[in-house]
Amino acid sequence: MYFGLVLLHKVAVLLSIVGFFGRGIGHIFNQGWVSKKPVKILPHIVDTLLLVSAIGIVMVTDFSFTDPWIVAKILGLVAYIGLGLMAFRFAKTRAQKAIYWLVALVVLFYIVAVAVHKVVWPF
């Protein structure tokens, strides 16, 4: 069960990163396809799988939601979501969209590094 959850989580992470990257490019360059219904719905499905698999992993291991590195991932996730909202919904100019998107990508890769190394500051 653990390995299945980890595999699901890793696949969801990859799909989420690729999807966020692609949608960011689409938003920055005002591509019409980013407003299509599947493009708006699919990230929610992937991110739900990501979150459910993460909770499942914590539940079947000796990890705790109070472990510092897991707290760092959760806080990073909140920052990532906020930056993504800014990039995709609230930013008005191409430059604003690009800056929020790039900072969100930095936060996203921080979250991945924390997960890989299981420490708050992996750099």
C-alpha cells in the first residue's frame, strides 16, 4: 500500500509540475486554450490526488503532520497556491503574470527539495 501511495504521489507531483508550467506559459502569452474547461478542471483532479496520496503516506508511516519538514511543505503549498492565484487570476500584465509564475515555480521546487531531503532547508 505504501509503495502504491508513493508512486501515485510522485506521478501526481510530475503531472502537477508539468501542468502548472504549461498553463503558466499559456497565461503569460494569452493563449486561448488556457480558458478551456478541461484545462481548468484537470489541475484540480491532479492536485486532489496529490493531496490525498500525501495524507495517505503520512497515515501509513511514522511521519507526523507536526514534523518540521512536513510543516514546511504545507506552508510552501499555501504560498504556492497564493502565487498561482496571483499569476493566473489577479495579475493584469504579462510581466506580473510571469513574475508570480516564476516565484511560484521556485516555491514548488523548494517543496520538492524538502520532500526529497526531509529537511526544512535542503539547500
